[in-house]
Amino acid sequence: MTACADTTLPLNDALARGWRAGFPPNPAAPVRPRERSIFQFPESRWAFSHLRELQPTRNVSRGSGPASPLARAERNDLDAVRFTPLEPGMPSTWADALAAVHADGVVVLHRGRIVQERYVGALREDGQHMAMSVTKSVVGTLGAMFAASGDLDPQAGVTHYLPELRDSAFGSATVRQVMDMTTSLDYSEDYAQADASVWRYARAGELLPRGAGYAGPEGFRQFLQTVPPRGTHGEGFAYCTVNTDVLGWLVSRVAGQPLAEVLSERIWRRLGAEQDAAFALDGQGAESAGGGLATGLRDLARLGEMMRLGGAFNGAQIVPEAVVADIRAGADPARFAHAGYTRLAGWSYRNMWWVAHDPHGTFTAQGIHGQLLHIDPAAEMVVARFASHPLAAHAHLPTAMPALRALAEFLS
């Protein structure tokens, strides 16, 4: 995979231009959130793999133990796997699908063994890549673990734990409504709209340049206190990143620890991760729970394999089996249908995982610009993918969903 669908923008374009190359780095093309969006393609190809050089972060320690082994049984026949695309003229092989989404790296596990591993452009095998909204599923799993242990009551009001949110839309929401994103908020996640709420949220957290004279909220948590209500909670699913930031705050509050430390102690160390991970921080020191996690690609695959195995991995039951079963069972597809995702008809959203309700028992974590952790229990397959597609929302759906199903059938 040496070129993407648009041959005028090679996959290693950011490297070819010399951004941050050499020492001292080239000052002619800065990639800094305070000066220029790190989400602007092709700078994003470099930025997504270098979060810790651009943004304050908090470490998610892997501990000092050995990395859990991942056996290898690599194959050279996966790239040619063919599928029927959702739209005419779209790529129709696994290799083309990876190129079309501007994949920066992919690991495919089958029965726990690596059958394909590949890195492109600025991502190296010992590097970390921004997981975007795959982060939500990680935080959702932590929240479900705290609910299972009784430390977090899903039926309680959010303000039972976070009185700071009493005057916001979350002041009348339950923890469960936050966990499944059935809150009703006056908040827009439309990435195509320049004035969408999600961009104001990003500026509050200093993930985007603020511009001269900025007078908005300082940090994610102050922004959460400004989100107004719209409609009635619980009636339907609506994808809003701010729900995950509320859940991350809830987890930190009941644990009495930063979210990064909770993830390290509850999952990352026990997983046998080979690299530390990192959370992007706002100016107040709060983690970006909705999209700020950066991990190594093989560690993301380990996380997916652990979930495929019912929460057991590296000789331990890391996530309670009942928590994984609850995620796999999903939520109400009728409520999910309110969001209008026609390509995901029949799906649902549970504990911040996307659940297909298909014969394979598929469930996934998805992020903007093509991030993906796909788990197919029937095919015994896990796919971890990082990417930097120029477009944010739904970049992978037209090709990835049929491609993943074809790959699962091929491996089965």
C-alpha cells in the first residue's frame, strides 16, 4: 500500500514536506493546535501520529511487566479479498479499501494471531496514533465496569455525582442516558458545519486554535456546564461527544483519580500493553475523554482481542464477562434509529460501543478520519486500524463495512 486513492496526495506527504523533520525542526510549517488545526489534511497525517509533541498529555502507564505475546501467522492473500462496495465506483478489494480511507496502519488478528500488520507514512510500529472516538468505547467500558461493581449507579442522576452540572442539560439526565447517548442536548456534532457545537467544544479544550479575543469556556468541563437541553432525555439516540466527557468525569469522580490513571490500573497494565498510551489534556488538566486517547496499534488490537474473548486476556479476567456480554447485547435499535444512520440500520449503541445485531455478533469502536476497532466474534477476527482520511465523519463506512464482512468470511 504505497498510494492512496488520490495520487496527488501521497500517503507520506507530510513526511515528504519535512514537517518537524531534523533538528531543530523546520519552522516554516508549524503544526500546533494554537496556530493551525491539527485536523487539516495533509498535516493531519503527521499530527495524528505525534500527539505528545503537540498537546499537553497525561500518561497511561503500561507498568513494568512484560508485554503480552501476540502470535504471528502472517498471510499475503488478504489484500486481494474482494467485496461489493456500497456505492458504484468505490474500491472493491481489501487493499484498495485501506488506501481509500488513508490508512496509517492496520493489524488484523484471527484467532488471536496477527495475520496482517502494516504501517504507512508517519506511523511507526513503536509509535502512537490518535484514536479519536475509539476513545469513547474505552471510556464507556470503564464506566460499565464501575457500574458493574456498584461504584456508579446507572439509574442515578448525573448530578448525584457531579453537582457542577445541575444547571446544564445533564442536570436532568441519568448516568445510563449518558452512557448510551440517549440524552437530549442542544448540541450539534455535524463536522461539516463551521459553527457546530463540536468545534466550540474543541476550542474550549484547546484542541483547535481559539483565535484572538477568545472568551468562551475554559476547558472541557466548563464547556459541559454550558450545554443547554433540547427535548426529553431517553427518547432516542443522538451521538454527542460531550456525553463521553461527562462519563469520563463521572469515572474520575467516583475513582478519585485522573481518568488516565484509572485506565492504566484497570485495563492497560493488566492487558500487557507494550507501550504506554496517552490522553490529550485541556488547559485545566482534564482528559479529552471523547476523543483524546493515543495508543500503539498492536495495543489497540490487544484491547479488541480482550473484548472478543469476553474480557479475559493475558491470563486474567480484565473486564467482567457480564460487562462485555451487556455491550454485545446492545441497546434498543428503535431508539438508535432516531439518529437516521441509514447505513447502520438495525444497529444500536451500548456503553459507547456500536453494536450491529448481526449473525456474527459484531461490535465496533469508531472514530473520525477512519479510526476503527472492529470485533467479529463469529469469525474470531479483530481489526485495529488507524487512518487520516481528509474528511471527518463516516469516512470509512462506504468501503470498510462490506470490506470487513468480506474479510471475515474469507478468514472463516
